[in-house]
Amino acid sequence: MQDRKSSKYKIVAIGGGTGLSTLLRGLKNYDVDITAVVTVSDDGGSSGKLRKELGVLPPGDIRNCLIALAEEENLITKLFKYRFPKKGGLSNHSFGNLFLTALTSVSGGFDKAILNASDVLAIKGKVLPVSLENVKINATLVGGEKILGESKISKIKSAIDNIELYPKNAKVSQSVIDSILVADCIIFGPGSLYTSVIVNLLFDGVVCAIKKSKAKKIYISNIMTQVGETSNFTLSDHINAIIKHTYPEILDAVFVNKGKIPKNIMDRYAKEYAVPVKADKLKYKNIKIIKKDFVSKSQYAHHDFVKLSRAIFNFLRG
């Protein structure tokens, strides 16, 4: 860890989906140097259509992170969030996705498009795709069946045994490695265990950099299980899956919710066979378990970004 008197915390947040953007909304309110490392394996929805039709990397998760780190809610930010009506040629596309796709062509690359979009939105921090290669993920289910593609994996209802990159030798962006090596804190999640968190850890370069880094490593557990990916998973099951795909000493701390979820929200999740992640006893003595109320006051069992970011900084300040 660096001398806190001479510099601010350098935090690398690794993930995707709504979980990562929620985390970023909290972190940006602190005097920190933020780098978001974002998955690029999405092949569904608007991102999937643009990927298939135009051959671009999926912009959806990148767009959400850019919006989350924007300094203020202005017209441009609102435009990035805008989604076209579900009819016509632009059905289900968001303006932000189309903007990043066009900017990729104009700028000469996806990484340059993100830099230009970052300037337009005046974001606090950096958003980096974990790779600039056209990657997908391949899941092997407990029964041996193989499923290719994030959109298909997210819909399965069978337990996952492991996931792999396709192609396996896909390279991580050098800027991602550089950010990890100088980080004071690396955060995994919250987000879908396999398709948002572990997928980023399948790149050899990422894991090698994490091993070399002196940063504190934190995993933020989801509040609820997810059908298919983590059906009936306890906290231990989540940690075991991460370690299985990486190495035993990858985590220093795990944040898990102990806050109460309103009954009406619990009932709605129960219809989707989702239950709160149970904080059972871990067999890894090197991992510190931090239990706090992280539940937001929204109509979903999501993390409250204020509670979450406060807990992270309390942990770092020790």
C-alpha cells in the first residue's frame, strides 16, 4: 500500500453489468483514482446485435460505467441512457451504445472511442475494456454439457462446473495490467458471478498482475442468488468458484450483506427461485468476512452505493 499522506487511493474495480456501475457511483464521491475494468463478452440485447451486425466490441457495460462515473447529470448523460422504443429498426438500442459504436469507427478503435466518450461525459476515473479482442465464454455444466455465449449461459438453469474463454489465448489490454500493478485496492463485483466477475479473471495477464500486485483484494458478494449461475449458492460456493478459476490467495476480504430485505421484494425474487446469499463459514482463514447492511431502498435487492463505498473505505483505512 502506498503512503496515504502523499497520494490518494488507486482503486481498480473489475466486473460488469449493473453491479459494477452501482459500485462506481459510490466510489466517485471519494478522493480516489478509479479504474473500471469491464468485461467484453456480452453477446445479447443491444450490445449483441451491434456485435453481430457491425463486428464491434459490446458497448453496453462500458456505457453503464461511463454514465456511473459522469460528474453530473446533464443532457449528454441523459442521452447516453436513452433507449429507443421497442419497434422499428432501432428497437431496444440505447443511444449510448450507438454513440460508442459510431465513435469507434470515427476514432479508429474501441479504446480510443472510450477515451473520447470519457471526455464528452467528463467522467471521474478511467473505464477500460479488459480486452480489445472478440472474446466469448464457454461454460461446462455439472452434467458435462457445454454452452457457448454469455446470453445463453445467463439463461441456463443447470449448475455451472467451470467457464473458459473462447479463444483461450485472448490477450488482456496492457493498460489493464498497468492499472492492476499500481493499485492499492482491487475490487471484484458485485455482479453475476461467472459472466461479470470470473470472466475477467480468465485472462492469464489479469491473474498474473493480481498476483504481483500489493493491493488489498475485495470480493463483494451479491445480495441474492441468481438462477442458473448461482442457484442455492452460499457465500462459500461463490468464493470456491473464484478460487477454482484463479488461485487460493486471491482475496483478502469478502463483503456480504446482513441487512433485511423487505418481504414484498423477497416474495418477488422467490418467484424466480432467488434467495439471499447465506454467509456460511469459510474454510479459508486468510479471508476476512465483513458483514454489513448493504441493501438499497429501491424495489430491488441491490446494493446501496453509499453504504457500500463507506464500508470499503472503512476497511482500507483499517
